[in-house]
Amino acid sequence: MRLFYCLLVLSCLIAPALAEDAPAPSSPEKTIKDRGKDFDAAWNKHDAEAVAAYYAVSGEIVTESGDTLAGRDGIQQALTDAFNGALKDSTLTSTIGTVRLIKPDVAIVDSDIELKTGDAEPRKLHVVSVIVNKDGKWLNETTRAIAYRQP
């Protein structure tokens, strides 16, 4: 059961990370928010490689239980395992609340995540990510999950 929750949290942590190329919108904030929609679509296709691509090569995730997943390859492997297991039929919906630019190429992103798996109650998390713009791509460097109290 602990493994399931760790994988669940892992999946929720990735949403604000934004990696794929796209035409430049009018502002970094808009670009970041638009990428969140693309992330959800990749998740809902259960494409571990596409989801992991939202992370920097050295990116990391710290789950709500304190587990750390390090590196894009490690994140991709964990997602591959999860999409073949407990998160096989999952759906993810993320809502980016705030984007705070620290520098023109560094942002802190706060998101609310809802992850549905089967008939279980949706899991709700708050996610804080630091993302950086590298060569025109916003990539997640680090992500931390905070679980909302479940009723």
C-alpha cells in the first residue's frame, strides 16, 4: 500500500514541470500554464517518456512521504512501472495556481493536483516546483508534494 501511495504522489508531482518545445506565448507565466495542459494530456495517455521529459536531466521529486526520485531516467522508470501497475487507468487533472518568476529563467510554480485511480476517491495534493528555462524549454528541477487532509 505504501508503494501505491508513493507512486500516486510521484504522479502528482510531475504536473507543473514543463519541458516540450512550443511557440513562445506572450509571457513566461502563460507558457508555463499552457504546458500544464500538455502535461496532463501526456499523463492521461500513460506515456512515461513524455511525462519524464518535463524534468531536467538532474531533476528530482520528493514525495509527500519523503521518498526522493532522482534524475529524468529514474522518474521515467518509476512512471513506467506505475503506468503498468497501480496507475494503469489513472487520470490526472492539474490546476496551476501561481507562477512566481524569481528571475526571467527561474520560476516557482504552485499547483493543485487531482489524481483518479479506478473507483477510489481522487487523491488531492498541492505541488510546489522550481522550474528553469534551459534553451527555450521550461524544465522541472525540483518538485515537492504536500498532501491535503483527506476526509
